[in-house]
Amino acid sequence: MKIAVLPGDGIGPEIVAQAVKVLNSLGPKFDLETAPVGGAAYDIAGHPLPPATLALAKEADAILFGAVGDWKHDTLPRELRPEQAILGLRKHLELFANFRPAICYDQLTAASSLKPEIVGGLDILIIRELNGDIYFGQPRGVRTSELPLFKGAREAYDMMHYSEPEVERIGHVAFDAARKRSKKVCSVDKANVLETSQLWREVMIRVSKDYPDVELSHMYVDNAAMQLVKEPKAFDVVVTGNLFGDILSDEAAMLTGSIGMLPSASLDKNNKGLYEPSHGSAPDIAGKGIANPLATILSVAMMLRYSLGMLDEAHRIEAAVQKVLAQGLRTVDIYTDGTTKVSTVQMGDAVVAALS
Ligand code: NAD
């Protein structure tokens, strides 16, 4: 099985190196090929997603991605910024379904800013549509305003957009996922204000008819943001659009204590996927050897489960992560008194040791 390894920028290479170490220690041989992406690719090839990197991602069975983005590239035109690489991969590979589990490990309950009784045992799955919405809608741009009050001023605009088939396919993904969990889907929208959300809700209700065993509820996005901190365990599978999902999944991530713990998968209709940590390139800690590699290591577990059909190996990695946490090993982002502070490399080594 061929895996494209795209480390990217900032802490990307450090955390991906640990994930590759874990993958290689599993036993089965994987054909790993590395390529530059993001700012690192711009520096070498003048583009954040060079054709050779895209070709490798297309031919691989799965993609292991670190993170992209660096302060030194912040002044580049939008189309050349490192973040365009991830948007380009999602678009070119039609990775429309983003899975972001938010799990609060027992050993890390104290690291959450919420009370232990609210967050302890949390295990929810946010499914975010990735290919549509305001991030890709056309037209978009900057123009001169024609509004009477602001006539002649510069204004910018973006288009929120969803078609019925786009909502249908993410709806099916969410209901299928719910069938393997607690059989509850909460669809998040803003149907009281937005046309796009009214269509979204209508289609979700239609899709739900194919899943009589799964309970569908609806929630406005502003309420969902509140409920996620008030009573997060009331959710199980949350399905939402690209913009709302971007914000809510980060909020859910922080419930669990550290964004450094959370993996993610972005899948196409055949379950080929791109696997990456939920966090960004963390330029503030890059090169210091202190980044938490567990989100990336857990992303490898998701890759084995969803794209490579290797469920036993996926379980082994997840169990190994639980074991190192139980041993009290912590990178600085999840460190609390009485635990042992370890570096990025030491954490990777500990997971490898726990696997054997
Ligand atoms: P970020 O997730 O990179 O960092 C937010 C905070 O969390 C920082 O304090 C960072 O040090 C910490 N953090 C993140 N990952 C960590 C880890 N594994 N271990 C320990 N601490 C960790 O978000 P940001 O600062 O808003 O963005 C930085 C760059 O990343 C920007 O250029 C942004 O565009 C990019 N970004 C990329 C992706 C992606 O590649 N998919 C996603 C989000 C942000």
C-alpha cells in the first residue's frame, strides 16, 4: 500500500516523523513516499501544491499530512499561501467528508477548561462537509460598493452555496457513521436566516428517511456553540457545513484539553483519505522538540481503519496511546503536576515501545 507523506511546515515534519516511526513499527510494510507541501513546497517549487506533490497524492492509497502555514509566508498573495495546499488537495481529490472525533481521555480530563463531570468520558464525532460552502462558492471578490449608504467604498463578498447532491452525500456519510455509534445525528445549520441552511435542513430530513433507526435532530449553529460547552455529552454525531464545521470542530477540540490530541480524516466517496492532526503548524513552537505528536499518530490509526481496512492495527495504536498516557507521559501542552514531561521524539518512542 502506497502512502503519500506530506510533512509541510512548522511542527509538521517533527510530528509526522513520529507517526511514520509508529507506522513502520507495526510490521506490515508500507510504501512511503515523501513530498513537500505548503510553505516548504513554495520555497522549493514556487507553489504550495506543486504538480508532483498532487500527482503523488492522487496515486497513493492514503495521504499522511502534517500541517501547513508559516508566518514568513503570510504576505504572499492568497493563491500562493501555504493553506491553499490543503484546500487544493481537498478539492482535487474530492475529499468532501471530514471526520473529527473529539475524545476526552480519562487521564487528560484535568487538562480541559471544563469541569470533569461535564467533559469526562466525552466521545463525539463532528462530520464537516469540506468541498462546498462559502470557502469555494463563486462569485467572490472585492469591488466598489453600490449600496446607497456606502457608495464608492471598497467592499468584499463571498458566496455561501450548497447544492442538493452535496448535502445528500455528506448526510449519508453522517447517518452511516451514526449507525456504528449511538444512532443519533444532530444537523447544525442557520436555517432561521440562510437560504443555504434551509435547503441543507430539507435535504437532511429527506436523507434521514433512509435511516429510520437513526434519530435526527437540528440545531442552529449559535446554539450548538453554546451547547458544546454546556452539555457536550448530549451530542454524538454532529453534521454540518464547511464554515460552521471549521469553527465548531475547533471548539470541540479544545473541550478535550489540547488540540494536540485530536486526529482527523478527510475522505472521498471511496474512503480514500487524507489524514492529519486537527491543529495547524504551530510556528510558535516549531523546532523546539516539544510538539505533541499524538494527534498525528492517532491520525495514522484513522488511516488504517478507514482507508486501509486494518482494524486490528488501528486498535493497537489507540491502545498504545492510552498506555503512554496511563504511564503519565505528557508533552508540554497536556502536562499537569505529577506527570512526566517528555519531548516530541520521546513521546513517539514511547508509543512505539507500548506497541510492542
Ligand atoms: P495552530 O493549531 O497551529 O496553533 C494554535 C496553538 O496550539 C498554538 O499555541 C500552538 O503552539 C498550539 N499547538 C498546536 N498544535 C500543537 C501540538 N501538536 N502540540 C502542542 N501545541 C500545539 O493554529 P494557529 O496558530 O492559528 O495557526 C498557525 C498556522 O497553521 C497558520 O499559518 C494557519 O493558517 C495554519 N493552519 C494550518 C492547518 C492545516 O494545515 N490543516 C490548520 C489550521 C491552521
